[in-house]
Amino acid sequence: MPRTLRVEYPGAIYQSRGHRRQSVFLDEVDRQDFLKTLEEACRKTGWQAQA
């Protein structure tokens, strides 16, 4: 059974793991934006990032 499609909306940030060890981030700015967004989500929700 195929996985369901992701719900997408304008302004959303989507991140996925790299295929065959390819880089996941476009550049250092992209990586920092992702980490900032993750930190904000963790703060707002009480989540803990384990990796």
C-alpha cells in the first residue's frame, strides 16, 4: 500500500533525508533556517530532538 501524500500549504518548510547520502540542505543558510525552525517548534510544543 503506497504512503499517503503529504499535506502541503504555502509558506511551509519541508525537509527530507538525503538519498544515497546526498546533502539534505541547499547551503549553510538553509541548514540554519531548518535548525531555527526546529528549535522554535520544540519550544512551543515541548518536543525534544534526540538527534
